[in-house]
Amino acid sequence: MTAPAEQTLEREKDKLYLSDAELIRRIGVPEKVMRSMLPGLEKNYNFPKKSPLFGGRRYWPAVKTWLDRHNGLTMDPSKPNQRGSHDR
């Protein structure tokens, strides 16, 4: 996958629903790695699914929240780090 033009990246930065290509670019993981991981993440780790209503795109805020939780970030100080529940 070639890198998009700077204008394209600027236009995409505020999108809420992202294609897998846009999502992968935003996350910053190599496409080859992430594309092969997505089905397993959905099936085994409750990764946000594509929305048929929005053209098979994923809701970025849900993905960001999932990533934050998976990496031990939480807005609730009373909850301990939950990362271990995702690791296998």
C-alpha cells in the first residue's frame, strides 16, 4: 500500500467511520500484520466489528477505546489494569 498524499491524511483525520486501510494507517501497524490479525481480534478479543449501516467501516472512537483498554489505559482510577484479560 502506498502512502496517501498529505492532503488526504489531513482530510481523513476527523473521520469517525474508517475502512480497514484507513484504520491500519491510523494505528500505524504494518498492513500485512494487521490485516491478518483483524479476524482473530474480532473473534477472540471483542475488537469493534464493521458496521453494515456505515458501509462496512469501523467506528474509530470504539477502536480507540478498545486499544486504550487493551494497553492498560482506563478513565476509572478504581479499576486496576485489565490488560491481563486480553493476553493469551
